[in-house]
Amino acid sequence: MIVFLSALIHFGFAASGIVHSGIPVRQPDLGEPAFQSAENGWSAPLADGQGLVRVYVGRDADAAADWFERQRESFSRPLPDYAFADVAAGDGLGVLLFRDGNVAVMVKSTADNALSLATSLRERIVDNAAPPAIAAMRRTEDGWTIDAPGAVHSRVVGGGNVPFATAAEGGLIGVYVQRPTEITVWDAFGRATVIR
Amino acid sequence: MLTTARPLGTVSLIPLALLLGCGPKGIALGDDTATLDPHTPVISVSGGALDPLLAAETLLDVTADNGATVRVSVTDAAGTTVRTLADGLTMVDAIAWNGRDDTGALEPVGTYTVHADLLDAAGSVLTSTTSTFYIVRVGVLSGTLSGDRIPLIWHRNGNYWEEASTDPTFEVAAIDDGTTATPLPPLWDDLEQPPEDHVGHTLPAAYPYDVQPTITLSAGGDIGDAPVELEIAGWGTAQSVSPGDAPVFERATPLATGPGVVEETLTLTWSVDGVPIGVQSLPARFYATLGTPTFEQEGPPYEPWVAAIDPALRAIQGVEGTDEAVLSALTEWIYRDLGLVYDTRYGASAYTQYAGRGYDRGEFDFTSFLSRRNGSTINCSDCASILEGYSDMIGANLEYTIILQNFDLNFIKSIGATDYTHCPFGSQGCGFSYHAVTTPDDATTIYDATLALDGDDDPGAAPFTELLVQTIDGQEYLDRLVMSGNASYMHTQKEYLR
């Protein structure tokens, strides 16, 4: 039984701008993705160890533009504008920050190939994928069971003593002795859904 | 069987050490023979109890005089002789018994009687004595540290496993396997991965450093009618214990005199009538924090992470138990010892992002930082997050605050640098668009692990006197940091952990 499902951050209903499905979180030239939050997306080190990418998939272009500006202002040295995608900043060498519709990306490279990496990542933007993963919480005899078909990662706040709930085949992500207070799940394209 | 010899004719009652390695004590049941009539035949025997799985054997103290030979035997509660330990010995001082009968079978838990006879040359009994002997099986099934215990978190890949403060610290499936006593479990040493369950491991525990922890044990075994006591050295006095009991022991002294890691072995000594019969060792690791976590939020992940506080507390071991001392020590540790380098090219963060505009809701990816997943080149937001993350977990309150905006710098030595400069970005810039620092009191006092200031009278010119940013007045910090431009503190708040 689905007990509740609320505060869903939904994708695909952007008010304006291009709405992409996202960028696949697993890439051969990227390391293991780390999922930050619904507000800050996911990140991954470059597989060669020479940099980092951050990717944000917003519900619309405005959300991505907000992320873009937040990223930009977190540089202690101001980033100059750069001509790339819808909007970009950086030098194209060590750093390139860009937005394409509702997808925004920050590339940092010590190999000075930020532009080529950004170009490659932009080409990997996916459109028209299936709807994002949604988590459901059920009360069971053992406690609270979280199901999230299609999720590749989850973060559960609260819930009690269950070692490391992780995405598993079939979407079962864990059984919790207490009712979680917040669940965030990410799908294969980096779209985050939160239920509270 | 072990015997030690002394010629007949001498008289003594010497308590013998049990073969336990726990001190020379014995039970003397006979009379003191110092005033004996030299012609009166005398025999005495002493020895009290054995846990055959904790000690291989125990010594019965037998003294005899004015006779020819000695006979020592053991009967069970039904009066049946189960073991003859000596018969015809002419010299004896101590006789070992391993709790087994004459066929080698282990006798069950119960009360036994040791009979000692002194015989003349013709084999007639001159005198006899007896002593009560207990065979017991003792052990601990679980232990739970309590008393202001702070729940710990094991984290991995952004997920968290939080122990409950009532969770057992260790468990064993059984106190023995029938032939061997189960040793108390070893420490769980993995700082990131928690065990699947509590059996077979002893988890570390966190407490404020000035707390006296308590531990509740769950006693198992079978002791029959034996008056068994259990004592933990340094954790109060011995307590009578029967299987099923849950004795509580309190550490006699506070955990430490300041924050750090306390590693010790708890020595559990079992005894009968005050005589040790066995010792068990429990390895323990205590994370002695300054206090409870100071995060704004509660519950995972806003509790001490084992992987974070373990190295941090070891690094600041020995500091005074004050906020100022802890924060200063953490600042220096991060600035000097973590191998971090300021991003002098862009001033880009590697582990911190802001979830709101205007540097609002800083999110620190502590999980990735601990593995240096994104490298060791960081910026001020990272340093503020790192310092706040460690300090809040240890119990010293900090918030991050942002210095805005676009100001030129006096001379600084950024983290990982060897020289002072007022242009950390070289030809690309001699100022910061913003700078994140930490404060416990709304920017009245500043801690900053990103850089060292020039601490002399002229922070805008050589020579340079290294001044780490530890407990520095907020206005003095700005005066030393900023060469020109408006700079003020804004957006002071707590960070979010990921």
C-alpha cells in the first residue's frame, strides 16, 4: 500500500525553454557518479583523474539557470562569459560552465580540455526518455519498504538501522525500521525526485 | 596432573596460583598449622573452582605432615568418586585438576567435594579433610555501552547507517562451542562499512570526553550453586553474577581529560569466593568528543561519522576540552596536514555547492571529500565546509559565513602554498570575489583553514609573520585580509551534509 507520495519534484512540465531528459550518469570517461541533492544534481570525477564534472537536470530552464548562477558565483575568481550553448562561463581550458535548456554542466579539467569535454557531454544530452523514477513508501510487517523502479541511486533521511540502502534490481531500495522523513531518488539520466 | 613436591615434615598452607595468569590467590580451607603438635598427623586441601573452558586446570593446595602418603580424590554431588588425583604420593604441595574424570571426560557444572587423606606406612588413614569445589561455565553474551553515548554513523556512497544509542556494542552467538570458550569479539575496524549485525564484533562508541560510560553485560553460562562474581578492572567493584543477569558497570573515571581517541582493553575477571577463575578481554575504542554534535539538524547524516571523527580526534588528541582549543587544533590540522591545496587558477570548489542563491544552504559532500574523490585542490567554501563538518561532529559549534564582495587582498599564504602573495591567482587576480570562513558567534570570532594571514604590523607588505586564523576577532581578520574594497560578513548559517 502506498502510504504517501508528496512534494514530488517533477520533470517534463517546464514552463519555458527546452526540457531535456538529462545526461546518462554512467559514462566511460567519467568515474562513479556521486549524487548530491535535488538542488545540486550529481557529479563525477573524470576517469583519468584530471578533473570533475557536475551535472544538474532541472525541471525547466529557469531551474537550470539558477543552478548555473549558483555555480558561477562559487568561484572565488570571477568567471568570464564564454560563447557556448545557451549560456556559458569560463575559459574553455580549465573550466567551462554551460547551460543547455534545463541541463547545466560544470566541467573542470587540469588537462585544459574543458571545451572538448563540455562539447562531448552536451552531445550526450538525452531527450524523450521515459518519465523519471518515483519512489513509493509502503508500510510492511518489517517496517517501511521503499520501492523506486528505475532508480539508480537513493538517499534516505531517517529510517533507522538499515545498512546502506542502495538501488537494486527491480527497484527495491530498502526496508526501514522507522518511517523515513525524506527520500531522494535519481534515475539513469540524473533526474532527481524527492518525497517527504 | 601436576604435582609439586615438598618433603613430608614441613608444614605450611601456601595459597597457590591458579593457572590463569591472574594473580597468586588460592582458597585455604584448612587450619593454619603454625602451632601444630609435631606428632599430630595433619592434612589440608584447598582449591575452589574451575571453568574448564576458561582455564585448562586449577591447582589444589595440599599440605600434609606426620604421615607416610597422601590420597586425594574428587566426588560429585551424589558422592560418586569421579577422579582420583593422588594415591600414594609421599611428597605433595599442589595437585592440578582439569575438571575431568578418570576416563578423561569433562565433568558437568556442579558442586564437587575434594577428599584428602593422610595415610600411614601401612595404608591406614591417619586423618582426612575435604574441600568444596565448583565446576562452572561463565561468559558474556552481549554488552551495551550506555550513559550519554552518542550514536555513530557509518557512511558509504552518500548513504548512512546510524546505530541506535541502545544498540548492543557487541554480541556473541554463544559463550562457547562446547569445547572452547568464545573470545569476546574484536574491534570493528572498518571506518565506512558497518557490520551486517552486532554478532562477532565490538563497535566503537562515542561519548563526550568528560563522561563516565557504563556498560550493561548480559551474563550467560551455568554456574550451579557457585558464588560467581564478575569485575571489570577500572569499572567499579566486583558484582555477583548469575546467568541471565545484566550487571551494569560504570567506568570509575571520566573517559579522558580532553577530546581524543581512547583505546583500551577491558579486563573482565570472573571469580568464585574472591578467587579468580578466568579472565576475558574486551577491546574497546571510545571516541571522546567535546560534546554532542552541533549541527542544526538531527539524525543521519548529522551525527558523528566514524570515518570523519576517527582521524580528526586522533589529530587533536591532547588538546584542552574547550571550543577554542578544539577549533584552533582542527584549523591547524586542516591547513597543514591534510594535503589540501588552494585552487590558485580559478578558486573553484571541489566539494561544496550552494543550494540557494547568495551562498545560501551550503551543501558539503563530506562523503566524497573523505575519499578525496574530486582531488585535493579546493577553495574557501570547501575549507569552511571541512572545518565546520569536523567541528560540528566533534561538538564544537561553527557556522560558515561569507565575506562579500570583490575585494583586493593583503598578503596571504593559501593552504598548500609555501609563500605569501597578495595575488593568489597570479596575473589573473589579486582579490577574491567572495571568501567563506567559519565562526562560532556570528562573525565576532573567525576560524579559517584556507589561508594564513600576515600577523605583523603591516599585513600588506613583507616581511611576513605566519598567523593561522584561530580565534581571531572578526574585524581584525578583515583588517588583515583585505587591502582595498568593501568587505563584510553575510549569510552566516549552518551547512548541509551529503
